[in-house]
Amino acid sequence: MRERTCAPNPNLLESMRSVGYDLNTAVADIIDNSIAANATKISILYFGQGEEPYIAIVDNGNGMSEKTAFEAMQLAGNSPNKDRASNDLGRFGLGLKTASLSQARSLLMTTLQNGARTTLRWDLDAVARAGEWTLEQLNEKETLSALPQRVHDAMPVSHGTCILWRNLDKLETLAGRSLREIDKAMEELTGYLALVFHRFTHPYPDDNIRQIVIDVNGCTIPQRDPFLRDNPAVQTTGVQRISTSGATLRGYTLPYQNRLRDEDRQLLNLSEQRGKTLTDTQGFYVYRAYRLITWGSWFRMLPKKQATKLSRVQVDIPNSLDAEWTLDIKKSRATPPKIVSEVMKRYVDRLAKPSRRAQQFRGRRKNDDPYAPVWDIVNDRDGVFRYEINRSNPYIASFLDALTVEQQKTFMEMAKILSATIPYEDMQSRFAMDQRADNFTLNDDQARVFAKQMWTLNEHMGLTPERFVEYFRNTEPMSLCRNGEMILKEVSHV
């Protein structure tokens, strides 16, 4: 048998551009390398008015020696099967090159270690002209000439690395050439990085990692937390470990949207935009070494429904499970192995129940008394329901008693029309987009009028003052007044 060496053609660099990165996943891949190099500050810089287009990622990490830098620029410089440190977010040894070249035709890396600088550059046009794997090495003068002034000023003095992208053909094709369009793309990038690296920029108390700062053109990325861990209204479950895999699960049930504070909505980054509603973002949040890999999916274990939109599950996996979770090159998709998915399925079935309860009761005091609600829910066959005015509610009943027979008939006809025209579909659409209803509340003066009316009616009901207060404090609409019980006591002289 005869063997021949079959080296890849330099055109492979062009083919690598179509792996599937977008700007967000490409920049995130570079940040992974910075975190693995123990950086505590990472700056993303991009061009301004009058500058030649560029994007740079600068960190204050360990930096690299000349030998290590060359290996980093080599295709598949590291085996995916190689043992790595627990904080190493790389895998295939391709991320730096594939991520960078997916967005730009020129990739320059300049790195400092102990004050010694190494600068290397892949230029696709130069490789095409030479027809060879020509990696350029720049001296100090050439490096200073290649770096934009802002990038040069951001470089650390003794150790750190800068990745500089030039000739941004893919970004210009997708986002356009105007600075306004680039600003919009970078704004979306900022939101993406804020979520993906939120446990690095704002670690949870039980996270064993150092805090880092990430900024874009000098502006620190916003804080995000898909679980609202600082909100006392969030329901949590204990941590569950999955056999000996090292993976863990922890469930969260968010408060009903009407109970979300403004700061909660900012932490969740909620909006009507697709992918940013509670319904869209429910599901598993899979973290690999604290870095968010994939989110907003139940992995076909549950359908996305309104009833479970408050449920989220934090899944932590170590980087030693990459092969089992079939992590892709972009580190933007992972699929749980069968032994893990079975545990996840049982776990999420239990977790969905608090979400349904949170939406059903919405924080209102529960009362099984049939006279309490103003509206009755009537369940028909085949899962169909409707709302009707509850004639037995004391306030409705007292109002009807004050009307003539003809007026009562007219009122009930009007009530039927109101019940039949409740805009269910519009309400469902608005709740799906996480809009908040303006909850009606009685002020004290309004509540006092109702209380006096009920106390007068009580002459026929025969309730003691104590029983009167107990009965009506949980009855709509008195239950909608903050000081309802106090006013009832005042009126009944308890």
C-alpha cells in the first residue's frame, strides 16, 4: 500500500468562514479565550466616524509567549480530547480563527507576556495571492502602525492580548456600512454578551469564579439575571445532582408579570420583541463552566405554553462533558445525553406546577366562598370556559335590590353583553408579550362607601360585627382595598 501526504489547500481558510458564526457568537468565542487566560477586564472597541472599519477585543489576561501565540494561530492547535483547566472555555482549537475569519478577512493578534510582544496576522487576501499558508509576523513598528490609536491606548503594559479584525466584509454585508447600522449591531452584541456572561460580570454567591468587567467602547455591559435570584418572590428548588456526571439542576419560578418590578424587567431584558418575552425565554439555561451556552428551550420535553412561561431551570455542566453534550464549535448549542435528559424530564414536570399556580392566583387572596368574586368562572364541556357577573356577590345583590324589576332585567341583559364581549384573544396576546394589566384598587373613600352600604344591608343578614369584618374583608371589591379590613372595623364599630 502506498501512502501520500494530502495537505489541505489554503482555500480551507475561505471555507472556514461558513461554519455558522454571527457577530454575537464570534465575539463571545474570543471572550472565552480571554476568560481562560484569567482576564479581569475585557474591552470591545469598534471604529468611529472617519476611521477605517475595525473591531478589537482587548484583555488584561496572562498573554502568550511567541511559541504559544503561534500555536493559538495554528488551525486546530489543541485537540478537543485534551484535558483542560476547569475554567477553559475552548474545545476544538478552532474558535479564534473560525470566529474571527467568519466576520473579517484580516485577523491580527498581538499579545504581551512579561513585557515581550508577539504579533501575528492571517490575511485571507495575502494567502490567496501566495497560494500558501502564509502567517505574517509583525515587528514592533509594524504592530504600532497596524493598531488603531484607541486600541493601542487600551493595550495593557505588561501582559494581555488584543484580537483585531479588519476588512469586515461579512458585517458590512449583513449590517450595512453606515455607522448608525454598525452601532445597532453592536448594541445587539452588548445585550447578547450581557446574558451569556452574566455569571462572570455579576457572579452568584455560590459561583466559584472571579468577577470580570466587559465594556463596549467604554460602556460597561448591563446586568442580566434570567432567574431574578435577588427577588424574594421567586420560588426556587434545591440543587439536584445528576448521577456522577457533575451536572446539576436548579429550578426557578418567576413572579407573575404584574408583580415584576421595573428593575426585574431590566434584568430579564423583557420586551415585545421576538425572543424577549417570558414565553420565549422559559426553559433550560445550560451553563458550561458558568458560561451560558443555550437557553429558552425545553429540549422537546415540554411545549412552550403560557402555563409554564414563569419556569426556568439552571443547568450547570463542567467542560469535561463537551462530547456527551455534543457541544458545537460555536458553543451556541448543546444537547443533553439520554441519561441526563431523563432526569431533566422528571425534574421539569415537577417544576411546571408552581408556574401554573403563580399565574392562576396572581397574588390575590384565595377565598372559596361563592359570594366573594364579582365575576364567576363557568366551565363548560370540552375545556371551554366563560366569565359571568356573579349575582350572589353582596355588592351586586345590594345594587339589584335597589332597582325595579324592569331595571334589574335591563341590567342583567347589559351584563350578558359585557360578559360575551370580554376581549379574551387580545388579553391573551398582551399577556404573551408580558404586558402588565393595570390592577384596579379601591381607595379608602370608595371602600368606605361600599362598607357603609354593606353594613346597612347587614341589618337583614344578621351578622355580628366580627363576623361581618371576617366575611367582607375577603370579598370583592373590598379585598382590593389596602385598608379594607380597617375600614370595615371602623364602619361596624368593632
